[in-house]
Amino acid sequence: MTDPRILVAGETLVDFLPERVGPLTEVESFDRRPGGAPANVAVALARLGHTPWFWTRVGDDPFGEFLTKTLEDEGLPPRFVERDPEAQTTLAFVTHDADADRSFSFYRDRTADTRLEPGRIPDETLEAAETVVCGGVTLASGRSREATLDLLARAQDHDCTVWFDPNYRPELWPDDDFAAVVGDALSDVDVLKATDEELELLELRGETAAELADAATEVGPHTVLMTRGADGSVAFSTADAPWGETTAEHHGYPVEPVDATGAGDAFLAGAVAAVDDGERDIEEVLAHANAVAAVATTAAGAMTALPSGTDVGAFRESAS
């Protein structure tokens, strides 16, 4: 096997999905599922035929064993999957409302994914890589903040295309420093995938989506991919982007959602996969990313619902 062209970095955790819709106080039982936004992206890429390196850290505990076995079964190389003998694995309890939207309760106090160390990815790996994908959760606390910022900067030094998803979770940013920390990180980002809420939280100059995206590109990224749930997505880019200066929109695909958990991760993986395949039409990148996300919402679980390339192809054919 040749070295992967893509490196994904960030947390892997266990999602506990509720047996029923409603607040956590009313749910009596849960299903255990593998999760974590970067882990979902890495697995989605593997299923789409673009197996990446994945740098993550889990506890040396039964949940960590469950997650490392899951990643192995998905075909991800184990080289950068770390086990921490002194910290536990992060847990997240999910709740759903009637529209399949979700909220999270995290058990993440000094857990393994907060203890990533700078410099763990060697220069030769970044020299061989073309794309690096990171999420914002590891910026929220612990040693992992420094490790993530270090990786973003070094990826730029090695001319990798850096994709970033802030993945804002209010429970994980108690000190209200999201805008400052993520804003600093954006200077080393090429493609920013975000919701309009996340762009607003970054305290950028502007009020409309276009103004916020334009302000984000002044900080660093050449492209902003704004996801809009069931309404699809829109892309804003500068002349530095491979697709040039443009605005593009895709209205998404109609599906009956079962669980929206991980849809944004599926979208990001779909966009990265399309570009890795050589796609330079941003409208087609959005269409492919939206299709991957749409299929991912039709089954329960974030990682377990991620589709294969064959699934996505069949879905797009049926939707055309």
C-alpha cells in the first residue's frame, strides 16, 4: 500500500444514541456507536475509496479498544492511532428532537483526545501528503490545542491543502474563546467548512452569509463551504482557489432523515474526496458532498451510517 495522500487529525469518541426522541432526562437507554467528527471524516473517506492517515488518541480502556478495533475494521492504517495509558476515552450522549436535530452532553475532562502532542506527525508524512483535514474540537482545551495549531502550521509549510471544520460545540468552550482561538487557526487554513452560525460566532465583519464568508477569506482560507442542513450548501471562493473566484450553490437532496448526526462530517469527506479525485468544478464538489451527507442522514449513527462510493453513485443516479 502506498502512503495515503490525505491526513485527517482529531478526536475519536463514543456516541451514545438515545432509544427515543426527547431530552436526556427522559431517555432510559442508549446504543453505543463510534464517533468524533474527524473519525467520521476519516472513515467516510475510506468508504469512498480515499483511505487517509488518521491521527487520533483514545484511552487505554475498553472504549478505546472498541474504537481502535472499529478504525481497524474500516481499513484505516493504525500508525497514528494512539492509546493513552493515563487518560480515558471521551463519551458523548446525544439527544434528538422531532426534526432529527441533535444536541450533546460530553464527558471530556482531561480525556485522551485532549492530550495530543505537537510534533507526532513526522515531516516525511506531511511531505508525501497533499491534503490535511482538521476539526475544531481539539482546539477547545488541553495540550491538543497546541498540537492542532502546530499541525496546521506545519501542513502549510509542506504545501498541503488544509481543510478545517470548526465543529462548534458550546459545551466544550466554557471560556468563550472560540472566536479568538479558531480565528488564529484560520491563517493556516485553505478550505473552511462551516455553518452560518459558526461564521457568526467567529465575530467576522459582516452580516450576510456572503459578507461573513468574504471576511473569512481575508483571514486565510481561499474557499468557504457553508452548509445549510436540508437546504444544501453554498461555496464562496477567491481567485486563489483551484476553481477561481466564484459563488456556487447546491440546494441539496430531498430525503427522509433518521439521524442528522455526522451529516456535516459526511459532507466534508465528500468534498475532500471529490477534490482528491481531481474535480475542479466547485458546483460538482458541492453536489457530491451534499449527496454523501444526504445518504448519511437516512440511517442511525454518525459513523455507522456513512455511505460507500457505490451507495452515493446509486443515490445520485436515482435523484437525477
